[in-house]
Amino acid sequence: MRSRATNLPNMLTYARIVAVPLVVLCFFIEGTLKGTDVARWWALFFFVAASITDFFDGYLARAWQQTSTIGRMLDPIADKLLVAAALLVLAADGTIAGWSIWAAIIILCREILVSGLREYLAELKVSVPVTRLAKWKTTVQMIAIGFLLAGPAADKIVSHTTQAGIVLLWFSALITLYTGYDYFRAGLRHIDD
């Protein structure tokens, strides 16, 4: 049991969880919420590194037949922590503002609702597998957040990086709505009362 908890795929998942406060900390280096250019590049670095582990932890676990209960539990939690923390920091510093806050709210609400549904269905011993579209949703979210973390720092190099991130955020929010509906439709079949 101990060796499964410390296998490489799970260590990658743990690393993704550790990256969450590092991404947030980049915006608080000077003691206040401030996304300097250097801070944004560091946040992007930690976020991209963490996002890459999201692919490799699952891939290696399946390829090496090292899937584990703790890995299945922590993998989606790590994803949600990373996305939620990044979206909250980006909203707090004003990168995501105005109507675009709704895209972030849609994403966060769906993540919480689907997590609750999965927990309920797990008590009924019902598994809801992750769909291919849900995996694409996660990919688009990660790319959008990456663009937004670089934001104004990247705009100085490639114009409209922040705007591209906002467009991708809305696109991922739309996919999020659809995949969330899909999960609820599948889950409703197992709700008795």
C-alpha cells in the first residue's frame, strides 16, 4: 500500500498540489497582491509544470499499471485546486474582470457541482467515467489560464495575449456547461428521490 502511495504517478499528483500555493505566492511576493511581469512569468512556469504533470500522472499510472485509490481520488482534486486558485488570483488582480468573471464562475460552479455528484454516486458504487470532451475542456482551461497568467507581461511581447486568454476562458466555460450537463444527465439516472 505504501509503495502505491509513493509511486511516480502519485508523486506527480502531489507535486501538482504543491504547485498551487506556489502559483498564488508569485502574486504576493512583495507582500501585497501585485502581478509584476516577473511574478507572472514565474506563476506561468509553475502552472505549466503542474499542468504537464496532469497528463503524465494518469498516462504513467495506466502504462505502468500503477493505478491506485489515492491517485484516483487526488488527481481530480489537484486539477480543481490548481484551476480554482489560478482563477481566483486572476480575478483578484483584475486580469479577469467585468463579464469575464461569469466565465470563471461557471467553471468553478461546475467543478464543485460535479465533485458533489461524483461523491454522491461513489456512495452508490456508481462510477462516472471522464469523457473525452471533459479532457478537452481541461486542456482548453489550462491553456486559457496560462495565457491569462502571462497576461500583461506577455502582451508586451505578443499583443492581445490577455484577450486570447479571455476568449479561451469563455470557450472552456461553454464546454464546461455542456460536460457538466452531461454528467448530471448521467447521474440523474441513479438518484432515487
